[in-house]
Amino acid sequence: MQKTLGILGGGQLGKMLCQAASVWHQPIHVLDDSADFPAAPYATKFVAGSFRDEADVLAFGRSVDVLTIEIEHIDTKALRQLQSEGIEVYPQPEVIDTIKDKGLQKRFYRQHELPTADFELFDDKDHVIEAVNEGRWPYPFVQKVRTGGYDGRGVAVIRNEADLEEKLLEGPSLLEKLADIDKELAAVVARGVDGSIRVFPCVEMEFHPTANLVEYLLCPAAIPGDLQREVSELARTTAEAYGIVGLLAVELFLNKDGSLWINEVAPRPHNSGHHTIEACVTSQYEQHLRAVLGLPLGTTDLIRPAAMANILGAAGHTGPAIYKNLDQVLEIPGLYPHLYGKAITKPFRKMGHLTAIGDTVQEARARAERAKALLSVESDATEG
């Protein structure tokens, strides 16, 4: 008999997990606040409730056999209770707790001798200012809030005194050395219940200059084969250190001196793996299902080179989403648009993504760039 899988979170990642599960007729229950969220129409059963509320998570978890997540910011106390009652919870609560607090995450790398930027933890912005004034943290440096940051939020680059006054973030945070970056890379790795591991090919990420979101993702990354193997091995070692069951997206800095630093990780399907739906033998979504359900992991071989671009809400537009020029986008060969079904667009909100495949990365990128230039997400209710 098939196990029923529950997902905490009904956003676009939950939607794509449900779509992957439908191929096997795998029962999926989803918990989130509103049936208007992207995953709801694709779930076997949708339950309205909050994944941050202990009672809601307990009630939902007791209705399924296996519980997983599409977002880290959840009530892990409830997950521990469910685990003690015999519910399989993957990724494990202790892994989620370490990863969702960037301070604990950085300490984990230090304890396990995994390469990362030098850092220091601070209770509040006053202590940061004190450290800067004492000369312990010369400019430039990066500040990251310890919890709650996502999609580029909760990160500030402090280059001078003006930035210190204007950009410094409130609350517990960490400071880290500003990397001298050559490329930003990522590798998604899956670890099964039995400890088996498969790593997806390394990708290269280019970021939007103001939104701090991935603008283009390229696979395979334009790096030598020995460096690709080093990235893959570092992703594998990191997953083994955590002992995670499920997916782990490992984001990395390739510095100009040739060193690799772990930037941060995510214990779930990730933006850096969207392209795997069309470009790899097994998608990251199918692989996550295989991992948490105790099934054999699939091969991660790349079928064709790929490029991915995020579809962001247009600046100055907030309101019911209207997708412009989708018909023209669909004329582009090897181009796959994924619209998440979010009813309301906002400036720089992730509304979907575009994956292009080609005979070369350059061909795939050209197709993605053409589609991105054509497709815009607007609203008749404009602002500004």
C-alpha cells in the first residue's frame, strides 16, 4: 500500500512536488493557509492551516505516513512530537533547525571543517556598530539576519559608513567576510533513507543586480571538470555531515583565488534545480519524493544543456496578474514556461520560471533570454 505523503507549505515548490507525484498516482496532502496557493489544485487533499502553528502541524502530521517540507520556517517542535509518535519526518527536525538559523548553519560548517567565509554572530545591530567602530570588522562586509530571510531578503552588503547607517539590519545577525567572487555555483544533492547519495550536475547562477534573486541559471556550469568534481564532492560531504534525508541545495562561491566556500544550503527543492524537470533524467522533485518515501534514488545525468530564468513581477505593478506575450514565448523551440498560479503580482515577486534546453548552454541561454525579454507579468492595478 502506498504511503500518504504530507507537505508543509503550498507554494510553487509544493505544486511541482505534487505534479511529480501525480505520475505515480502518489497520494499527497498539503497544509497551508489558503486554497488559493499554487499547490492546492494539485494536491490529493488540501488542508487549510498554518505550518507555523503547533496544533495545525500536529493534526495534519497525524493524518499522513510521511511528512516533508517545501519551506524551512515551520514549527519544528511539532515535528519532533510527530517523530516520537512514529510519523516519518524528512528532512529531520534537527536538520531543519540548524539550517533555518544561519548562525547555527555557519557554526555547523566550522565544526565539520567545511569551507565557508569567516564570520561572527551578533545579538543586535548595536553590537555590530560597536564591532565596526572598534575596528574588528573593516569595510566591506556582509550582514545576514539569522532567521527568516529568503529570496534575497535579510542580506545587506555594508561597504562604508553610509551603508552602516542606512542598510544595517535589525535583530540577531551574522557578519561575514565579503567574498571575492568569480562565480556563484550550486549543486543539488539527494540523500535517501538508506544513506545513498546522488548529486545533480553543478550549475552557475547569475543574480539580478537589485532584486538579489537568480536571474539566469546555466547548466552545466562553465568550469573545468576537476572543479565540477570538487563541487560534487563538497555537496556530497555536506549532505553526509547533516545526515539529511531528502534534498539539500548547496550554494557555493567560487572565489577568484580558486577556493570554494559554502554560502548557504536549503533542505528542500530549490530554485537552482528547477531546470532538472526538462534537463535531467530525474527531476529534483521526483528525486525528493524518492528520497523521503524510501525509494531508490534516480540517476541525475544531464540530458541536454539548459538555462533557467525566473519570471518576476514587473516593477510598478501590484494586483491581479496578467501574463503578456505568452503566445510568442511558446513559439520558441526548446522553451518551457512554468507559471506558478499566484493570483497577485508584486514587483520582483517570483511568478514562475522559464527553462530552455539546447545543444549548447549558449543556445539554451539565448532562448531563455529571448523568452524573458518577451514575457512580462503586469497588472491593470499599477502603482508608482
